[in-house]
Amino acid sequence: MPTISLQRCQVAGVQGEEIALAIREHQTRVEDWRYARLAGMLHRWVEVFDSEFKLQLPSYPIIRFAPLRNAYASYQAARGELGTKDNITFNSREIWRDATETLATLCHELLHLWQEYHGRPARSNYHNAEFRKKALDCGLVVDTGGCHSGYTEKFAAVLARYGIQLEPWGEVEPVRNEARLYGAGRYQLKMKKWWCGCTNVRCATRLYATCNRCGGTFFLVEPPR
């Protein structure tokens, strides 16, 4: 009976165990699978984010789909029930979301993978200062609870280079040594304040979003400045 070894190989700059790349190959070729198109897009963007944000991922992730509680996706560094490691599981109940939101989630989970090998993952705080700093470097505004509260120009520019238009939104307190956020400097936007019940977000356009933390829908609480 043939076996698949765990030797390391490479796809577009991202190294991975042979099993990870074999699963990738299978997922991008199978035709009678409901997640085939989505999986193909996610695999393509693993390479895009690794290259554009210089993550230097030492391991190619396993992309999975399964029902999850209270999360759009999750990252597991340790080997799972099938012996694979660096598993990124997307919530199969939430796959209807907009492509930009799904890509932001993928980038978020890849940053957990990056931190596992290049950083210092927190024990008690899953989204520690190092993670949030790296996320902002990539254009994602992430709070301590892991919720996205905005995108910066950098993330929007990467998506635009590959044909996906995203208007940057959100506003956060400045972080030391961070690039200017969209809305600062010469980009003066009329930001409106939205609230979900636990978190405030400022957005230049009408916001259609639900908070991952409390489940509340964001609504407008103040007129434009």
C-alpha cells in the first residue's frame, strides 16, 4: 500500500509537509465538493499573503471546513486527529460571507501560524501585543479579543493588486512605529461612529457588520464630523 511521507517540499515559496501540499493539490482539482471553489481561492491567497507581507511561512497550512462556535476560523498548531499540523479550519456555517471578509480571516489565521514559528504566542492572551502589531503591519486592525475593527490602506492595496476592491475603514488609537492609518494625514474622511453594544468603530461609509465578540449588529450613534 503506498504511503505519503512527511518530507518537506515547496509551493511558490511556502514550504510544507508533503501531506499538506497533497491536500492542497486535491482540493484545487476536485470538482464534486461544495468547498472546491472557496478552497482554491484560499490556497491562492496563502501564497499572496506570504509574499506580499513577507511572512516567510515555514509551513504550509491545511485548509479545512467544519462547524465552529463563536469563530469564523481557527488555527491549530499541533497535529490534529489526522496527524496534520498547522490546521486552519473555516466555519462552514459562515462561508457565505463577503470575499474580502474571508480573506481578512485567512490573513488573520496565517498570522497565528507566523507567530507560532517566528514570534512568541501568548499563553493567556491569544491576541497579544506582538500579534496585534504584526496584524497592523499587514493592514488588519485587531483588538485583544481577536475581532477586526478595520483595515488600513496596506491591506486594501494588496487586494486591489489582485483585482479585489476594498475601501479601507476603521479607526484605532495610534501604535508606536506604525504606518499611518487610512483617514490620517492628507486623507481626511468624515468618519462616523458605529456601536455594537461592546465596541466602537469609526467608518467612512455605511457599515454592515456584526461583532464576533457580542453578536450585536453595528448601528450609527453619531453624525459625521
